[in-house]
Amino acid sequence: MFNHLSAALTLFPRRLLSSSPRTLPGARRLLRGMQPAAVRCLPGEPKLTISFRLDGSLKQMLRDQDEALGSVLTRIAHSTAKGRGKAKKGRKNKGQPAEEAPEPAVVKLLYGGDEVDHTVLNAEAWQDGSVLQVGDVQYSVQRNPPTLTTAELPVSVLAGFPVCPTLEVEFGNLQDSEFIWFKEDVSNRSCSEATGAVPGQEASWTQIGSGRVYVPSNQDIGYRLKLRCTPRDGGRSGSAKELISVGAVEAGPGVCTFDNRHAYTVKEAEWPSVRVVSYNILADIYAQTELSKNVLYPYCAPYALQLDYRQNLIKKELAGYNADIVCLQEVDKGVFTDSLTPALDAFGLDGVFRVKEKQHEGLATFYRRSKFQLLSRHDIMLSEALTSDPIHSALLEKVSANSALKDKILLRSTALQVSVLEDLNKPGRKVCVANTHLYWHPKGGNVRLVQMGVALQHLSHVINEVAPGAPLVFCGDFNSTPNSGVFQLVSEAVVPQQHPDWSSSGPEESCSMELLSTFPPLLSACSQPAYTNYVGGFHGCLDYIFIQPDSMQVEQMIPLPTHQEVTTYEALPSVAHPSDHIALICDLRWDP
């Protein structure tokens, strides 16, 4: 085998063996004028893929990397002859004179003007800059060119709201790629409506913008959009792909509850300040239940509860905050993957997700990649950690005194998402970002107290072991008002055994104990608003961003919407607000 390979390589043009072949400027211009033939070939994979267009149809060939080049070229030649034979057979069936069977086209692979020997293996033969010749047609071979593997536009497109395509690129960088936006021509649309022509046939388009994100104007209402995306990696370009919106741009809801808040967040926070957002965005699996539609949110227009509509509002709201750290709760798994990740990636944020066990929703933490890098993750399920991690043994012993309460706690799938970030402006400086959504039941104060005890103990352990001295930023929907035991535990570092929350679910699940925090008193960075959750039957403050006041100071708290803005459509969610919660936003000064 080794001798065979050595012999093959001696027949191979020397220029081809260069790891980074040079192409003369004139040759580069010639290659750019040819049609591309894309070759996907990765070390360790047994197959490679060759893709090119011939006679108007796409040819895709999956071949072994260790196969001789001659076999592929022969296959291409026979494929072209077969295609021509079908065309001639079709003409014969229409009464035209029969023609002789076509000869296979001459197929060669050239590199630097020299023909590549047929005995060379595929993995070595198909090099970037080589030329595939099929008869009189020549193709510029692009080995592992930047390629769009996923490319979709959102279904719902609203005027005034950012259109963020879902894009994934292989061998390329979305930051380097080119994006050009078009609007359907007025003449084309009018002609289609008048004649009943199928929209999109021979459509003409007018360029209206560039950049990865486009915000349609009111002038775009009623017209479809098209995006032409050319994937790139530095100076290398792949094949462009065009996406056309399913429907036309629709009118937006007008003024939203968050529009005035954006006036405070036009610019990013300047180092060493950091802007933090905490937001329960209302999972679709809860918004679409009959309970939500008919009991919890009967005042909300049904279309405003639809996921596509709410996602438009959520993406615009989050983009306008220009945050550095975003902690979200009630994030559907599909929403994180298909909507939030591509949208926030376009605005400079990377994210991680923690699904809630036995659920399809969970927690998401995003961070601005120009300011932070993710060092490590330490997520846990609180009930599982309580019984399996020795650091919680004392708390578990106290909880076990009431088996009914213990069983109830262990049934909960509540998660704690913990991310240790490093400040890229000052390497070595770390921050621990925690995100949670505690048990929801109004009578579950005792469960939430135990959950918070586990969370604080775990966070203290993570900081001591992984990031000594790092400040804590603890965000979430704690389902706890300021008079709750949870808030007292966090803000005063202790909750007494007489606190009424210990018996919140009745005497049979009561468990009185003094619970100590592993942290000194934490500060609610956004204070204690009158409410962060406002629905028809309840309003109250349930969401917080807790910080350590000795290491961080509040530089700016972004005012919440006014009561008039919140109640314009009676309550939340509404056509102007995507969730039943309100986002908390603050700028924290993190002194070096």
C-alpha cells in the first residue's frame, strides 16, 4: 500500500503537493470567471463530496477519499453521456430523427495547467485552485469553500422589527460574509395581482439594504423580502444563497412597552461597567395552553400569543438593550436554537442553554463575545444536587425531618444555570453569573427556601473552587415577593425558623429551621419595583438581579414601563408586550 502511494505521488505535479498553493493573479482571474465545483473533504472522514452544475442540473457525488481519481472522472464522463442520451431519446419520442448514442465527454482534472494523474487518490487530487474540465466546460475547484449549511428567514416579518435570518456556515465566518437585502418590485407585484400570476415567478427586486439584520420600514409593508447571502472566510468566498420571505412584510403593533426604555440603552455600557438583563420571556408551551388563552390571559388577542409574533417583539426588545449579559427564563428549546441564538449572535452575543429536566423549556445565558469569554459551566438540578452533593448534607438532614416536604422538593425539576465568565479587557478578572427560575406555586414558599439554600451553597462552592474572589451576579424569576423568605435569605443572609414561609403549604409539609446564606447580604440591583409580573389576576415583584455590593455598584437602573404603558391593553402579555413579565435592566460598575 505504501509503495503504491509513493509511486502515485511521484506522478503527481509537485505544485499540487504544496500545503498552500500559490495561484498567479491572471490565473486567479480565470478561476473566478469559471463555474465553481465545490469539494468537501475533511481528514478522518472516509468520503468526500463533489458538487457542480452541468446542463442546468446539480451534480452531487459522494466518493471514497482513498479511491483513485480516474474512477471519479470516468463516472462523471458516463453521467454526462447518459444525460445527453436521455435528451436525444426525448427528441426521438417527439418524432424527430434518432441520433447515434453520444460519446462520453473528455473529463480531466488540471492543476497549474498540468493534468493530474488518474492514479492519485481523491483526498490528494482535489485541491483548491485546480480545474475540472468536462468536455468544453471548465470548473474552478474549491476545496472546503465557505458553505451555508442552514439558511432561513423567519415566517413572520413586521415593519419596524429586526429580521434576523437563521444562518450556519461551514468553513467560513458569518462576520466576514456578505448580506444584501432586496424588496419585491412594485411593478412585479402589481402585475402578479392583476394577472393572477404566481408570486415569485420572474420576480424583479430592488436592493434596499445590506448587513446581517434588516429592519423593514412602513414602505416595505405588503412586499416580500429577499436576502442574498455570500458566505466568506477572509478573502475566500463560497456560493451565494438567496432566501425569499414566505409572506409579505406586515404592519407592526406601533408603540411597544419597551420603546421608551431603549432611549436609556442606545449605546453599550463602557468598560468597566457591564449591562445586565434578566427576563422571563414566557415559554410557548405555556402561552398556548387553554388555561393561558381562556383563564390567565383572556384579554390578550390570540394572534399576540402566537410564537412568531412574540418572537418579533422579544428580538427587538433584547437588541435595543445593548446588554453585555442577558439571563432569560422560560426559554423553549426550539426558540433558543432557531430564534434567539441566530438573532443575538447577529448582535454580538453568544449563549448557553440549560433545559429544565422533563420539560421543553429552560434557562439561557447570553454574553457579549467582544467583552467576555465563557470559562466554565456549573449547572445543576437543585433537587438532584440536594441529595447527591455532600455540601448539602446538613440541609438535606433538616429537610428529611418531613418526608412529605422532601418528596415534594425532589419532584421539582428546577435548574440553576451557572456560568463563569472572564473579562477580555482584563484577563484573569472573572464574574460568576447565575440564572434560575424557582418553583412557581403561590403556596410553595418552603420549597423555594430550600431551593435557594441549595443554590447559594452551590454558588459559594463554585466561586471558591473555580474563581476565587469573583463577584456574583444572580438573576432570575424567583417567584418570591420582597416579603418572602427567599428575599430575606438573600438580602439579610438569614431566615429565621419562625418565618411563615416554612408552613406556606400547610402543617403537613411544615419544616421550621433557621437557614443561613453562604454569602453576606446581597443587593437587589433594580431595587423592589411595584411589580415585574402583571397579569389579570395578580401583580407583584418576582424578578431580581442580585449583586454583592462590596464588589459591584449600580451605575444605572433602566426605568420600568409606566403603569399606563403596562395597562394600555389591560395587562400582560399584549400586542405591545411579548411576556407576562417585565425585563430588568441595570448597568453595574465592576471596578478593576
